[in-house]
Amino acid sequence: MNFIFRRKRITGILTVLPANERSFLEEMKNFNFPEARSLKLKEVMGYDKRRLVKPGVCVSDLAVFGLQHLFDRGVLNRDEIDALLLVTQSPDHFIPPTSNIIQGRLGLKPDMLCLDINQACAGFVVGLIEAFLLLEQESVRKVVLINGDVLSRKTSPKDRNIYPLMGDAASLTVVERDAEDSVIHANLKMDGSRHEALMIPAGGFRLPSSPETAVLEDAGDNNLRAKDHLRMDGSAIFNFVQVEVPPLIESLLASAGASMDSVDYFLCHQPNRFMLQKLADKMKVPYAKMPSNVVEHFGNGGGATLPIAITFNLANRLRNGHCQVCVAGFGGGLAWASMLMRLGGLSCCEMIEFP
Amino acid sequence: MKALPEILKEIRPEFDFTVSSDFIADGMLDSFDLMTLVATLDKTYGISIQGTDIVPENFKNLQTIGALLRQCGVQA
């Protein structure tokens, strides 16, 4: 599905990372694998440091902290937010929506839309599409898109498939109308028939959490996880990304009439370094134009990793200039989406720590 | 240049890769081992095995890995 948006732009990006840092070297003793094998994995995948919330910290805590920072710095006025979109797979509660909780905690005006969107690693692009659609309405002038997850709380420390890569994070992206005649192209695809490749089997209404769903089980690969835990079919996800993402981006550029060379940066979701470098090789994109350094510093924080890649690698450039960027997110659902836009002149492009 | 069995032995020293015809089914290589193996082969032979070729069928045994390497231009 293709989208075209006119006169819309991102005006600020803030990423919020927990101050609590963990090290792969310290954690690898938890895994049921020889140390040498884990060290090879560290080298290939780029596992090193990651940021995790402390027990009890929820997505709304990261979001409220970030929004308050934007208010205090004068980047954003609390009364000008017409819509708060929260893309998360780790809501504070089933009911009510976490975006309403954030609105209430900050005392935002009632005359606004709060909307939770359950999307995963494609969530930054999906959220931007929703934000741009809302901005077509006369009454909506400013949207704050929040991508946040604390899924480390749902991973098994004895699952080497997923535990060493998970991070917690939130990002806040301010989206509004553009006075210039700008054009943004986007496309997305979804395939629910492959939903089991990345899922938490228990805890919803299909399989409520119980003492049985909390029992650690060996899946036959030396990893121990419970049905309450996030699980990933690594091979299926890897293959999905390599097969689906390059044609998605090629199709986006063709729709926009843009060449690969016209793109300054390909900013992708950050699952691990190996996957991104293989993607870059496939697309014949130099590694310098496709950063893959988020996992090694912060871990994979779901939909927030793409904005983290932006604030971590391009902050100065985007505060003082502009770039042509192609952003691409892909993951659970399955869902994959990309967007081509001119990004820059940001009033805020910053990373902060949640204590 | 290291031979393929030697490279495999460095990744999983506990196995003899010359006697199995299906490393995946025999539990000698898991999905993360495949990524370690691909990274090592890329570095050793100066190639980049395509991501879409990183599927279990191509890593079943010495013959299938050899065929993949030849496809990448390695003189095996």
C-alpha cells in the first residue's frame, strides 16, 4: 500500500533511554551455552551494552518524563498537542489506553485525541503514517508520536535468542504541517499469516497467564523460556527481512521517482548489526549510509530504535541542516514499512536518560 | 586459507563435520551458529553471502556449503 503526504514534516525528535546499563559479558553466564560460542555471537551480532528499565518502570513513565522535558525546554507547549499517538506492545494496562494515562498524568487538554497503536518494530513508520493522516484534519495542527516499549520485562534471562538483544526505550516525535510544499512518500505491507514468528503466547484473552504459563520450558535449542515470555523465530525473522525489505524500499524509491544515490541515509529498525549489514550488502548501500550501531550501545528497543538511530547518529546534522532519508521499519505482525522524506531543521534532536 | 571443516570445527569444536550429511537436523548448527559461520566465511573468502541465501538448506552439509561458496565465486 502506497501513501503520499504533502506539507507535513517532523519538527523534533527526543529519545529517552533508561540510565540502567547492562553488559552482555556480565549476562552471558546466564545462557546455557559455552562462553566461546556466546563471545562469537557478540562479535557477529554486535551485542554489548543495552539499556533496561528498573523493575516497575512502565512505558508511560518514560513518555511522561520525555514530554515534560520537551515542555521544560520550550520545544513544545502542552496546550498545542492535538493528538497523542502511542505505539507500544507493552501497555501499562489492558484498560485504559496508556496514551490516556499519559494525557492524564500531564494534565493535557481534553480536546485532543489519545490513541494506542499495537505495532512493533515497524511502529515508527506506521505511527508517522497515522500522524500525517490526522494532520489532514483542520482541527489537528500538532501530533506527538510516542514509540515506547519495556519488553525486557517480558524476556527470559535464559533465552539467548532474544534476551541479549532486548532494550527498553521511548521516543517522542513531534509532527506538524510544513509551510513548504514538501512531499513524503511511504509504503507498507503486512502479513498476519506469519504472526507466530514474534509473539508472547500467553497473557492475553486467548491464553491467560497462569502458573503453568510461567514455567520455563526448553524449546529444544538449549534456550529456556515460558509462554509468558516474548519469543522470536530468529531464522524466520532474518529471512523475512532479507526477502521483503529490499523490494519494499526499491518500490518506494520508484514511486517517488528517486534514485538510491539521492538518499543520504537509509535509517532502519535496529535488530542487530549482522542483519543490517546483510541488508546493506543486498541493497548495495555503503555501511556509512545505513547505521547499524544502536544494538551495541542500547539494545533493540522495538519501534524506538529507528528514532534512536537518528538522534544517536545525526543529531547535529539534523539540527543545523537537512538530509534526504529513507526510514524503514520491520518486525512483529509481520509488518514492514518505509518512508522517504527530507528531514532536518529540527528544533530538538536529542537523547536523554531516564534515571 | 582454512578448509571448511576446520572453520566449522572452530564454531562447534565438539562435532566432527565430516561424518554428518545434515548439520541442522543433527543439531550441530543452530540459527546463531549459521550467522557466525556466514560472518566467518565472508571474512575468510572476501565475499558477502546474500542474506536471502542464509537458509538451512544451504548449510546442511559440506557439499551444500561448498556449492554456495562456488556460487559466490569461491574456487573450492
